[in-house]
Amino acid sequence: MEKVADMSGIGEHLAKKDDRRLEDEIREHFSFLFTEKKGVFVRDKPPKRYFDLAVTTVAAGDLLLHFARMRGDFATSVTSSSHPNEWRELNDVLEDADVRDGLATSEIVVSRRSRSYADPESAGRVVRERWEQLKRYYQADQR
């Protein structure tokens, strides 16, 4: 009977490699999180891996930012460190923050294009530009 090689280690190795590549991109495009906000990567329990899923999380101040890439799609979620299991997509949080800050619905709809992102570079710009608003939103949301 022929032995079949155990491939589980290979998949784990590739997942770690994908995660490190994503971390490098986050360091580059979200550099202010590390230089100005004293951000650090948080090692979460790795999720079950599908396809080429890469994930990483950064803690910066009272905020946690979760980054994921799968099949070329990039996503950013955010939560407060006081509620680490209540992740929300970045654009949803920014839209709620705009409402809380008193923007009219028409202004929010018009501003959606400026918040869209498809890659770490554009997401980094959005987070940097709206950092104070994100902090205010989660500070006001303390329970």
C-alpha cells in the first residue's frame, strides 16, 4: 500500500506566507498606524482557510482594524478594543459616523465614492483621513 503525503502542513505554510504578505502591505499603506498611533499586529486564532484567504489585525489605540484579502478582493473591518467581537465593515461605520455627525442623507450618498476602496493603498488613505471620526464614533458608542 502506497503512503499518501500529509498536505496539511503545506496549506498552513502558504496561509502564513499570504498573511505575512498582507502584513507587509498594511505596514506600507497604513504606515501611520505604526508610526503615529503605535499600532501593533494582533495574532488572532487563524480562521479556517478557503482559497487564498489572508488575514491580519492591527490594534491602534482603542481601535482594532481587521484586514482580509481573498481572490484579490480586499476588505477592512473595524471595532473598538472594548468590544472586540463586534466587527463592522469600515464603510458602514463611516456612514453611521456621518449620520451621528449630522450629515444629511444626500451628503452621505455623495461622499460614498470618496470612501470606496479596492486595495490597501486607497483604504489606507480613507482610514488616515477619517481616523479622528472613527475614534469619536467608538468613544460615543461606549456602553
